[in-house]
Amino acid sequence: MSDREVFDRPAFREPALVEPYLPARALAGVRTRRIVAFFFDLIFVSILCFTLFVALAFLTFGFSLIILPPLFPVVAFFYNGLTVSGHGMATPGMRAMDLEMRLTDGSGVPFLNAAVHAVLFYVSTMFLPVFLVSLFSANKRCLHDMVAGVIVTRRSM
């Protein structure tokens, strides 16, 4: 079975809030893997931000320190947007955990959807009960996945 074959099913082409059919092996361990991938990505984005912060502070003789406090959200926005919309369809943490993100029709995620998904995710972290939706969703989708129209599955199906 090819990677794309699962997404070519007619039931998979329904609106984002309707749960598409996916085989159990495509969703095995997705929640746990997403949590671990988040911590990998959080560490990686923090390292990127620190490096960028120090480099910009040094190159501008400290003048950039006035505008650098919102650096983390900006880096996280582009980090998620560029990596998920890229060829790998996943952040480095997601790739390490054998995950990928697609639109609910099975196609790759455009930059804007990936970046909006990241913003919705970081907003969701302020309201932790929102993540309980994934416990009741048939495809283990979080609320921010449903709003952004994406689904996270195992890479090797």
C-alpha cells in the first residue's frame, strides 16, 4: 500500500470536521509521538532563538535587544510553517518520531496552513483541556488540527 493510497479513499475527501477513515496502523502511537516531537522541536526552536538572539545582539552592538523579545513566536511561526510545508511534511521532531502532517484530502500542507496550525497549537497550550478533544476524536486529531484542516499520521504506513 502506498503512502498516498490511504488518502485516495472517497471518505477521506470530506470536510475537515468530518473524521476521515484511516487504518489503525497509520494512527498507532500518534498522541505519544506528538508529545515527544513537541519537546524535541521546543528544544530546537529554543536553541535557534538563543543563537539568533546572541548573534543579533552582537552584530547590532546591543541595539536590537529592544525589538528581540518577541523572537520566539516569530521563529516558531516560520520554523513550523517552513518545515511542515516542505518536502518532509514534518518538523525535525516529527520526523524523528516517524510522523507527518497532511491536509485532510491527503495533499501536502501549504505554508499558511502549517503556520496557522502552529499558532493555534501554541494558543492551545494556554488552555490544556482543549487537548482532551484528541481522546474523543476517532483519528486522534486535536482541536487545532480540525480547525487548520490537517491530520497527523505515522510516516511509515
